[in-house]
Amino acid sequence: EMEAMDEDGHFAEDGHDHSMLWYSPPIQRQRWDQDQILPHVNWGDLFFDLFYVAAAYNLGVMLTSAMNDQNWLRGIIYYIGTFGPLWTSWETSMFFESRYTTVDYSHRLFEVVRYLFVSTAVVHVKSVESLADPKSAESLVFTCAILCESIMHLAL
């Protein structure tokens, strides 16, 4: 089935009707003892990578907001606590995409919902004072968004 697709994951023109299905299992990109196939990056992947660029920016703002004499250790702890889950999210996604390709609507919808959770988490990375304030919902929303995104990865 992988032979019928081009490097973008689209079906090659071979005279057959290849309509995209609602669900089809992921296809392994490459088998052992085969030549290495380098996947082609598409625009959707580049767009979703921008969420992690925003995460890096927000994490930098959070870290610089805590660089004073009394909050620097707390800032480093909060930085590690927010960077770790976002890095794991990106890393798990890259592991899956480097091993499998998907050509159905359900996996595309799955990725959109997953990135809604990632973007919600990224938006709620604020200053250390805001994350530490018990009256602020920033920490709770960030934690719930990362939890939902992690549960979605378990479904893969």
C-alpha cells in the first residue's frame, strides 16, 4: 500500500480511484533491509511546529520573569516543570511520524484535537508569579491540557 503513495503521502496517479478513508491503520514507512526513505515535510507539519516555537518563546518569557535575587530557583523549577511535558509531547509526536504515515481523516482530526490541547497549554505558560498564584487558573489549565494531550498519545 505504501508503494501507491508519493513522498507527500498522496496516492500516485495509477488509474485507480484512491479516495481517502475515514479510518485506515497507520502504514509503516520503511521495513528492515530496505533503502532509507526520507519523509517529505508538508505544510501542515510546519504549521504545527510553530506551536512549539510559541512554547519556546513563552518559556523564555517565563524564565526571564523570574531572574531576580529571590525567585531564580523557583523560575528554574517552573521552567523544567513546563518544558518537560511540552518536550515530551513534541518528541512522542516525532517518534510516531518518523515511523508511520497516515492517510485517513480520523488521524488528521486526531492531530488537530491534539494540537488544540498543545496550544492551550502553550497559551497558559505565563510568568512564574502567575503560575504560582493559587487564585490564578494558569497552572490548572496548563496541567489539564498536557494531561489530555498525554492521554491522546496513549490512544495511539
